[in-house]
Amino acid sequence: MGDVPYAGSELTQLLQGSIGNSSETILIATISPQADQAEQTLTTMKFADSAREVMIQPSKNTVLAYDMAPKLHRESQQLQELVQAKS
């Protein structure tokens, strides 16, 4: 993959968590039929065309349950203590 001109854009940064390895992303490019919007429409169409070329290799998000169990148990105990303290 070559240069990705929009990789540093503010929108890309905002969506970074949503366009990662294990998500399906849909891009809807809206354009205008008005002549005074021709430049913006062309820019949008170029962006949408280049975005189609972006390919990622999906990966499965896995967290082993036995790795999380102690942490979740501690959190549960802390929450129970909080509830009891407020009662």
C-alpha cells in the first residue's frame, strides 16, 4: 500500500478505534449535484475511491478468561465494599 493521504486527518484519528483489525467499516460518501459544489464532490469521490483500496488483515480479539478472572474478582469485591459502605 502506498501513501495514504488521509491517514493523519482529524476524522481518521477520531475513527481510529472503529477502523481497526476486528471491525467492519462502511464509508458512505455523500455528494451534491450542485455546480458550485463540483470541487468538493470531486474531492469526496477521490477520497471514497482511495478508501476502497485500504485493506486490513482482520485478527480475532482474544482475552483468556483465566487471565482476566483475578482482576474481575478484585473489581467485584471493591464494588461490593462500595455498596456496603453507602448502605
